Amino acid sequence: METKTDLYLGDCTQLLKTLPDDSVDLIFTSPPYADQRKQTYGGFHPDDYVEWFLPISLQLLRVLKPTGTFVLNIKEKVVNGERSTYVMELILEMRKQGWFWTEEFIWHKKNCYPGKWPNRFRDSWERLIQFNKSKHFYMDQKAVMVPMGDWSKTRLKNLSETDKTRDESKVGSGFGKNISNWLDREMAYPTNVLHLATECNNKKHSAAFPEGLPEWFIKLFTKEGDTVLDPFMGSGTTNAVAQRMRRNSIGIEIVPEYYDMVKTELKPVELYLLEQKEEHETTYPERRIDLR
């Protein structure tokens, strides 16, 4: 399957306008947080952040397919001893634009180092907010299933009569479960908490996230040949993972240094895929296929 990676240097506020309507399957990005990365991106005060981001989210709404998903990695900061509300304000304003706030995932940073402030502890998590254009979108839940885990060995060993029926929640939530449905199953659906270590390698970028983060969402919300967009490309992690997973991708970056770095570092991946293709066709000449 032929795939391509399109990289653009410039301000995504303007460059997004050049992309066709309904052309992207997944938007996965982490924009500069309020008052952070000032030396690189200039920074935006929490009071101005929503106003700055809404024209961008409006363009993202336009380019996303009706069946597509937008995953926004963002975290509010602490201002004068209390949490800023700009992320909540952004969610409310994006809903007015026409976005559905479908779900919120948590990225638990497993290797977060210790820290303490006078009135709080160090953050070890970030938000990943899921938006959609409608309530009907592409989602392959089986692609991200996980092993059942040790809990099943004891929990499923001796089932009560209640476990064998759809037992309604005792707290009145409306949720029910039939534990016996999980007998003899080896895989289960994951939770909305992702346990991943932060990026420890030198990415030459102040806020590179681990490859496992976009990979998980690319598995969940796209299939091979789909298009993934990162309008704040940074070190190009999303694009590199999309390329490896045989997805088309679009990356937009305003800093020339990062843009040039990504262009250089994505080439070895292309060469690797070409080498894999040539090796396969040499070994199995009767089964010539495109491994890209």
C-alpha cells in the first residue's frame, strides 16, 4: 500500500486553510500549553489561550472527516496557587463550534520524577481529550485489547449466581455487567488510562512524547491507508509512527529547526521500508507486494 508523508513549514493557522474539507481521519497533536515553551513558540497567556486556539480548532473541524477523531494532548497549569481553567473553557467553546466532547483519556507518566510544591504535588499525568464531528465515528476497539491479567484467575474462579446475570450497578449508575461473559477469554478491553513512560531519548525538542502515545490512538481510530494530521508537529513523533504503521500523514511546524530535523529523520524510515520490500521480493519473488 502506497503511503506518503507531507510536511509543511509555517503557521498552522494559515496552512490548515489549504487542506481539503473532510480529508483527515485522525488529528493527534499537542499544541504549546499556556505560558510554556515561550523561547520556542512565544507562549500564550491562559487568559488568551482559548481565543488563540479557536480559529485553529475551527479549521480542524473542517478538514476532519465525519467519521474522524481529534485527540488533543493538553494540560492546564497552576497560576497563583490554583489550577487555570483555560482547558475547561476551551472544551466548552469547542462544543459551541460543533465539536462533540466524546471522551477523555489520561496519560499516566510512569517515570515521573519526584517533586513537591507548597500546596500540591508534582503532576504525573496529562489529558488526552477526544473530540468528534458526530456520535458516529470509526473506532477499532479490538486493535487495542490487552491481556486479561492476573485478576481473572481468582475473580473468575468461583462465580456466584449474580455474576452469571446482568447485575445492575448498586449505585444507580445504570451500568450492568455479566462476569461470566469473560470466562475463557484471554484479552480484555483497556481502560481510558494509558500507562506510558515519558520520552527519555534526546529528541532535540522540549516536549517530545513517547511513540507509544500516538501509536495507541492510531491503532484505535484509523486503519492502514488512512490519513493522520499533526498541526503542531514538533519532533515529528506522530508522523514517524504513522509512517511506520502504513498511514498517510501531514505534519505542520512553525519552527524551521524542527521542520528540517523531521525531514532528515523521516528519510531513514523510508529507506528501511524500501529495504524490507527489496528483501521480501528477493526471498519470495513470486509474492511481490508493496510493503510501504
